[in-house]
Amino acid sequence: MSASAVFILDVKGKPLISRNYKGDVAMSKIEHFMPLLVQREEEGALAPLLSHGQVHFLWIKHSNLYLVATTSKNANASLVYSFLYKTIEVFCEYFKELEEESIRDNFVIVYELLDELMDFGFPQTTDSKILQEYITQQSNKLETGKSRVPPTVTNAVSWRSEGIKYKKDEVFIDVIESVNLLVNANGSVLLSEIVGTIKLKVFLSGMPELRLGLNDRVLFELTGRSKNKSVELEDVKFHQCVRLSRFDNDRTISFIPPDGDFELMSYRLSTQVKPLIWIESVIEKFSHSRVEIMVKAKGQFKKQSVANGVEISVPVPSDADSPRFKTSVGSAKYVPERNVVIWSIKSFPGGKEYLMRAHFGLPSVEKEEVEGRPPIGVKFEIPYFTVSGIQVRYMKIIEKSGYQALPWVRYITQSGDYQLRTS
Amino acid sequence: MTDSKYFTTTKKGEIFELKAELNSDKKEKKKEAVKKVIASMTVGKDVSALFPDVVNCMQTDNLELKKLVYLYLMNYAKSQPDMAIMAVNTFVKDCEDPNPLIRALAVRTMGCIRVDKITEYLCEPLRKCLKDEDPYVRKTAAVCVAKLHDINAQLVEDQGFLDTLKDLISDSNPMVVANAVAALSEIAESHPSSNLLDLNPQSINKLLTALNECTEWGQIFILDCLANYMPKDDREAQSICERVTPRLSHANSAVVLSAVKVLMKFMEMLSKDLDYYGTLLKKLAPPLVTLLSAEPELQYVALRNINLIVQKRPEILKHEMKVFFVKYNDPIYVKLEKLDIMIRLASQANIAQVLAELKEYATEVDVDFVRKAVRAIGRCAIKVEQSAERCVSTLLDLIQTKVNYVVQEAIVVIKDIFRKYPNKYESVIATLCENLDSLDEPEARAAMIWIVGEYAERIDNADELLESFLEGFHDESTQVQLQLLTAIVKLFLKKPTETQELVQQVLSLATQDSDNPDLRDRGYIYWRLLSTDPVAAKEVVLAEKPLISEETDLIEPTLLDELICYIGTLASVYHKPPSAFVEGGRGVVHKSLPPRTASSESAESPETAPTGAPPGEQPDVIPAQGDLLGDLLNLDLGPPVSGPPLATSSVQMGAVDLLGGGLDSLIGGTNFVAPPTAAVPANLGAPIGSGLSDLFDLTSGVGTLSGSYVAPKAVGSISMDLQLTNKALQVMTDFAIQFNRNSFGLAPAAPLQVHAPLSPNQTVEISLPLSTVGSVMKMEPLNNLQVAVKNNIDVFYFSTLYPLHILFVEDGKMDRQMFLATWKDIPNENEAQFQIRDCPLNAEAASSKLQSSNIFTVAKRNVEGQDMLYQSLKLTNGIWVLAELRIQPGNPSCTLSLKCRAPEVSQHVYQAYETILKN
């Protein structure tokens, strides 16, 4: 059904640590993994799923490590990949960074975690906050013999422990919208979507019941408030804690939150919006002599709003040299290791238009391999604003002790995968 | 201080030192020593020699130390089974520890020690743990049952653990339920017959309730288990779907995909007219699109599955083309999958946008991706007829880029476009010819040669072009050689006067200087053809080619249905059924979609009961029909054709006398025996005897052997009856038979058994069982079979036509709904109409007659006094043929309309109908 064994390999394919869960695939089979990976890479047929005879390797890469699951059955592939990513998440929470060093430094706890994360190929408890309650780095604490399974592990509410106490009960809500954009070289928008996430920072005592109200169009239509301004959420994904059937039934977002930071939900809208920052570019390449770049950036959002930390990266040929820039605002910098010019503008008010010119020399001898045409990328952040117009209407917090808690809301719009192709 | 220090002991006598430390009195030192041992184990050193010393540390109240010792045990117990027994006591004791964490740890670890002797001791602790008051222990014990079952299935059954496990499905704790479901599914998967998960509406209800409460992983176990359930009717299917749809909003992609699997499967049972059906379709699209923002590996799994979903239910994502546009930083495997889905979704409405994208991709730098993009343009042209012109012009633009691999790919796909739209775009040939020199890949060369041969009459210098290829004939790959041979023969047939020399040259290159049997055979066939009857040669070589269609790259429907049942798993990623990559028969159950429930709107119910008694008549052997063979080579049973003086006759023919009297020798008839259905034995044979004529009797003019196919016998599968007569003067021994590759992969299922030597004038009859697992190559005509029989004297080549109905399989009855949908779905140009004359049967009789040959009546209607029979049949290679047979009482001829995705079979199906009905 799932993984037979899980391996963590170094960049050369040498196993650092492994756990055999089922014993139906010989552990030595992992030796075939790296040669296979290299071979496939050379053939240009690399895929996340490789097979050697009867053994299938499902792998992901994280910094300089490979996480590999083996199986010889018709395993649930999506479960395995999700599990591997979850494993990385847990390790990162434990060791800050997951790399060769941190595995070695913590091999005892890695073994303990691997034992708890999965049993016989079935993923078990993968919530790092809960795991930290009974698998701790200060192992001496356990010696008292007091360590118990937190009841949370097997509870229906497996993400929040009981008996949490705060002096001041507060919830911070961040509504973050990322704009993904793909624009053709001739300037027509191919794809424009908004991926929003609502993140919570919860400092609440006890077992609070929360209810979040949004200006969700479907909800407004259900309740006959269709005249109010609302947003049509195309696809919504929720954290484990949200009662999905309730949402499906009457669009109520109700949940008992985990403690601390977590992502409550994400949503997607494919409504066409005017690209927030529009780029027009002319990249002229004069073979053997120079490249001239002209980029015009226009803020197409409300005048009252300001985009912060705008970074526009423009591709240049890898053999370009002696850069010269002229910008109407901000500063431009050549980053040769990425073959781009980055034009940074600290604050970019709506409705404004700026210009940057760059000039590069080209060697007289042209190099042989053809280069791709990477797109222009844009990064930005616009606070106090959501493109979709989504609003948190209320956050009701009910706890049996009856305390009053304060919700704080913050809105921000930022660039997601924002690409404009060049010709 | 970090753990890495434990890795750094490199002194000599390390084991000895560790041994001393392990036996130390100081707890701390002991623990340090165990950590060092585990560190050594981790880096792959063999520390099994320390087994007794480590096991001695097991009894400790230090949880961390205990875990390490357990870990050590799991690793080495198998290599030290006798000593592993030492640990049993501690395990048993730990299973009763007051701390549930330790109880669970003990039962979990014991299950992982795959030593037979230990498992016996495991039973009692396991039984207790399954009933433990702490859910953490119960959920661990549930998994342990699956572990134990894997080691000793019999023991688990004898001890009644399976029943306890089933009880846990009703446990109050959701995590216990989830693990019990997972364990049961795992056991059921390896023992398909066990009927462990006999799901019923009550247990389904429990699972659906647990679904709302358990962890994301538990939800996946439950959803995957639900997917195996077969709802009793469409109402139940709908109510399960309603309770599963909320899972589509889960943040975990794996939960979403498992939910999609359940929905796609149960949707099969819902009537398309239902409002709910439409709602469900709408609900499926957004989560599938959102999967594309997951991590690249999960995107890949999602895309492979979307590829299946798009083929099964194109309507779900038909408006979502844009999300599959490729991004610059997508990994290559994501790019290629997106491209594939783009083509599947391409339609007249969005083709302009798709083409603009493809053109963009075709100018990128990644060679594999560019190639695939160019191919995609070709596939679009074939799929969306209205776009063909635009595609061709896009391809021409790309050829102008002169980028070598782009040009080559473009030529390969243009060849296909020519096949699909004959006589439409030949104006571009000139442009193609300009690029002849730059082609260095076999596929591109072969494609170009095909184009030159096919349009030889329009290319002034076709002979020069082909001749230029001929110079390095032996350095070319087989693909190119074969193509060149055919192209030159085509050229010769079109312009015989100027190209005589060329054709002689290529024939001798192919037949005399080549070691490749395929090439030699083809060369000989052409040679013989050209020299005996150029008119027939023209008919054969320049015959009209069947059109190609987009369907060729679709997954075959039954496989597709099976793969839908495996959404999210490796099978769905490989696009192969699990049986193709999972070892052994174990764990491989064929899954299939639930049958559509008959909806109420059906006025006339389809013919249900299979028609009873088989017609009493015994099959008659129809005398060999020479004219059937005639369209192949015109080499029929008659005396040798004394053709006019032949163009090639001046060629030096070496020792081989192609014109020799080989033709007068052999006369024979063939019968094919179709697999009788279980109900109706042996009335199928309907032998269209076609003479097996020796094509190349290379020995002399003396007849030696005659192959004939005689009366069918009742066997469970297809077989061929041969009658071998020795007409030579010498005893024949060492018979062997081989088939050339053919359209349906017919191949001998057993060697040719001629037990005793065959003396002169003796005749032997042999029934040769056939299978359909041989290599496939499309033959002209489709039902042509080339056979070689070898014996101590020589090899004899035959060619025969077999009746298609030997290939009709027993499960060829299509469901009504499916029939209707498929009939609508197949484009009208694929429909073929035939008249069957002199067939005074009524509908009943015809239906029963046809049924006995595996042609099934799906429905019957009476329209204006005419009986309309709707019938389906399936060929061994999975091709479905749908038929409408119109019978008018009193009128001896009836009309047959056939619809099939592979229209080239229609003609042969018609012949099969005629044979069966008139038999």
C-alpha cells in the first residue's frame, strides 16, 4: 500500500540513515538508486519515480539530501510523496535545518521520529507540535519515567493539547494573496490567478471553538445577501482542523485551532485582474557587440497603495560583461551567477511608471550553445490590500471559560509566480 | 553536544571495547555505548557480534535506551534468530508495562522482528494489546496484526486476530479505526480471495463517520478502502459521493486524489441525466487544478492522473486548458506531462491558443521538450481537423529555423499529416525536400523517404533523391532500409520507364546482400510480385491506406477503466495495470469500474438471456475461396501465371529462380477454428478456406507439401487445423512452424507436433493451438497471415486469410449505456454500411446465430416494421465494433452498419457477419 522502507541519502547517494518498515524489499536495493538517477538524468528522462526491476523508488530532493522510499507493490504514490514532504517538515521543525550535518548530529532522534512517523508503511502521527510533546531532544527529561503518550495523539482533535494557558488571549490573522501571472512575449496575459492563504497565530487558552466569517459569495447567496460585495472562491483547501463536512454543508468555517502558527486555509481564484505591476521590455541583442535593455514598469493598482520591495529581474545573456545602468528610480544590479539584472525599487506607489535602461557588452566570439529565453520575474508586496477584495468579516471565539479574546487582521498582496516571457 | 561524536570511534579493537562498555555498571556509560553501537550500525558496520551484550541492556527504565536496543534488535534479530529468543521475556514484560508508550513500543517492535520463533510468543501480548484501554496501544496493535500476517498468515487466522481486527473498525477512536482499515486492506490485498473486507452499508457508514475525525493519513486509508466497495445501486453511490466530496477541500494532495478516485469510480453508476452528476463534475475540476500548485513530485502524480481523467471524462477539465501552460521553471517531467494533457484538451475552441503556446515551446532550448512540442503540433493537426492548415504552416515556420532536431521532428509529423489528409498539403513537399541533407535520424529519414515514395509522381527528381539514399544502403538502419525498398518499388510502379535500374538495384541489395530476414522477405515478396503480375503489384503496393486518427495514442478503454480504479497509485503513474509491474499473482486483483445501473428511461430492455440452444447444424466446410487470396498476390490456386515479359526479367537472379515453376505446386484449403463459447460448442468454425499457397517454392517445380485447414474441433481457444501431405519423394521430418508478425498478434501457442516422419504421399492432420500474444504488425489485408513451415527439406512460405470472427471474444457484450455513448462518440466518417444478400433469417434466428459467434445483441427495436438489432463485439486486441443490423421481414437482404474506432476492420467484420449468417 505504501513505502517499504525510507532512506535519507547524501548527495552522492550514500545512505545516511534508513528505516526498514516492511522488510519486503532488500535494503541493499538502494545501491541501484543513484546510478539509475544519473542514467535517467543523462537520458533526459528523469522523473520522481524510478524503477529497477521489481523495486520502485519514489524520491524527493531537499537541499543536499535525497529522501527515497522504496516499494515493490502498487503503492499509493501521492501518499508517499506527501509523507516524504511531511517528514522534511517535521525534521525541519526539530533541527531548524535539514542537511547531512543535522542528520548525523541527531541520529538518535531521527530514528525515534522515523519510528513514530510511520509504522509498517502506514503514516502515523506527523504533527510536529504533538510529536515534540513526547519525543524531545533533551532526552534526559524522559528518564524520570513519566513520559506518556499525550492523549492528543489518538484524539479526534489530534492537533491541540488540552490545558494550554495564556495571560492574554489573542488571535492574529494574516490574509496573504499571491498573484501568479504568465504573460506572453507579445504582451497578452495567458494565465492570471490569485492564490490566497489565511494564516493564524493563535494564543488562546483551553479548547476554543473558532468561527471565521468571510465575504464568500456562495455563503452570501445562501443567506440572501448577494447584494453585498463578495468574492467567489474557486477552490478552497483547509487545515486538518476545519470541519470539512460543515463547510460543504453551509459554508461555515469552524474549527478548534492548533496552538501557535498554522495555515488555516488556502483558496484560488482565476478571475482576471489587471496585472498589478506591468512590465514592458525591449531587449535588443547586437551580436558580437552589445545588449541593450529597456524596461518600463507600471503600477496598475490604487494610488493610495504602495508596493514595497519591488524587484524586477531581467535576463541577460550569460556571456555579457561591463554592465551600465540608468534608472529613473531605485537601483539596478547585475547578478552574473543568475544571469540577470535586478532592478530594485523600495517603494512603488500605484499609478506610477518608471524606466530602467541597461547596457551590456558582448564578446566578439560567440559561444556555441543556444541559450533559453528566461522570463522577466517580478517580486513585490502591497500591504493593507487584497486583489480579490476578500475580507474577514468576523472571527468568533468561544471557549467554555468564557474569556474575551481579540482577533487582529492584516492583509497583504504579494507576487507569486509572476513571469513575463521575453521575445 | 551532538550525536555525531558517536561516529568517530576508529580505534582497533573497537568491538571489544564496546563490549566492555555495554557491560558497565554505570547507566550513563551503557547508554553511550549503545549509541556508539547504533552509530556503527547506521554507517553500515557489522556490530552483530555484540548481540548478547546489547540485549542485556534491554531491561531498563530509560526509554531512549530501550528504543535504541529495540532498533538494534530489529536490525540483527534475523541474523541471530536463536539469540533473539533472549529478548522475548523483556518484550512480553514490556507489553504489560503501566506506561502505554512502552506497551506500544514493545508490540510495535515485536512485529518487526521477522523471526518465526518469536512470533509464537507474540500472540498473547498482541491479544492483550488489541484490547488495551489506551487507544495509542490499540492503534499500534492493529498494525501489528498486519505485520504478523505477513510473517505467518495461518497463525493470525488460527488465533482469530482477523476477527478482532474487524471489530476494531467499530472502535470509538478514529485513529484505531483508520489503522484497522489500513491493516485489513493490506491483508486483503495480498489475499484477494479472503473476503476480509466484506463491506456492507453499515460498515461503510462507520467508515464515512470516521472519515470526518481521523488524521489526514487515516482519511487516505479509509478512502482507498471505500474505493473497493461496490454500492448496490445508484442511490447508495450518490450518498457516498455526497459524503466524500468535502474531502476535496483537504490541504493534503493525497487525500484529494484518493477522494477523486472514489468519486470517479462511483460516478460510473450515476445516470448522466441526474442533476447531481453535473454538480459532481463541476466540483471535481477546481481541486484537480489546485493540485498543480503542489510540490513538483505531487504535481507529476496529479498530472499523470489528470491524463487518465481527461481521457475518461473530458468534460471535467475542458475549460481549464490554460492551467496546463508550461512555465519556464517547471521540471522537465512536469513540462512533458503538461504538454500531453494540452493535446488531449485541444479542441476547435482553444486550438489557436494551444498552437501559439506550442510554437513558443518549440523554440526553447531543452531538446526533448522541443521535440515533444513539435510532435504535439502534429498531433493537434490530426486531432482538430480545422486546425490542420494552421498546424502545417506552423511546422513550415519551424522548418525554416533550420534547427536540426526541429526539422527532423517536423518532417516525422508532417508524414502523419499527409496520411490523415491525403492530397491536401502536398504543396509543402518542395520545402521538405530542401532539407533532405540535414536529416540524420532514422525516423526522420524514413519519414522523408516515405513522403518521396508516396508522392513520387509529383516530385520531378524523386529517382535522384531516392538514389542518393541508396548509396549508403547498408549503413542505414532497418527502418530506413525497409522504407527505401518500399519507396523505390512505389516509384517504379508510378514511373516504370525511368526507374527500372533503380528497382533492380534495391531488390538485389535487399535480397542478396542483407542479413536482415524482414528486409529479405519484403524484398522477395516485391520481387515476386513485380515479376508475376505488375497490375496486382500496383494494387497491393499502391493500395489506399487506412486513415490514421488521434485515437491511436489513447489508452485502450478497458485498461483506462482499470487505471481509474488505481488513481493516485504507481499504476496510475506508469499507466500500466499493477499486474505489469508487481511480482507474482499475489496482490494483483483486476479492478474494474462498477457497471452503470440501468436507468429508468430505457423503454425497451436489451436482450437479456443468451439465446438457448445452438443451431443444430454442423459447420460445413466452405470450399476454399481462391478469390479472397487473389487480392493479396494474385497467386491463387490456379496454374502459374505466365505474365508478359517483365521489366525486371533482365536482372541477374542468382540461384533463385523466382519465375520458376514454384507456383504450380501447392493446393490447399484452410480452416480456422474459432473459440467456441461456453454455451454454444462448435458451430463457429465457419471456415473461409483460403488456399495456403506456397509463395516461394525455392527447391524445384516438384510439389512437396500441402497445407490445408480442415474441420474445426471444439477446443477452448483459437486453433488452426493443418493438413500436411508429403508430395515429395523423400521422407519429411523435423517440422516447425512460424508466423510472420500479423495484425492481431496470432502466434502458435505450441510447437508443431508431427510425431512420426511423413513418408511420401502420406497425409497428416494437425490441430495447432493459437494464441494472440505474438508480435503485432498491421497487415494488408488486415486478416492476412504469413506462415512458414520448415522441415528437413526446406522452408515453405504460405499466406492465408483468416475469418475475423475467430478473434471475437466472449466478453464482447457492451452495456447499453456504454453502447449508446460509444456509438455517439465515434465520428460518422467511421461508419460503414454493407448489404448482406440472400439471408432470409428473422431477427431472433440471426441474433442467436451471431451470439454463438460472440456477436452480442445489446438491444432490439422495431422501427416501421423493420427489426433493428444493436450489437457489439470485441476483438482479442480490445477493439470494439458496434453494429446495427436492419432486417426487414420478407426481404432476404439485410443492412449492416458498423461503427468502430478502427474503421479498417469493418470490411472484415462484415465478411464475418456474412459467413456466420449464411452458415
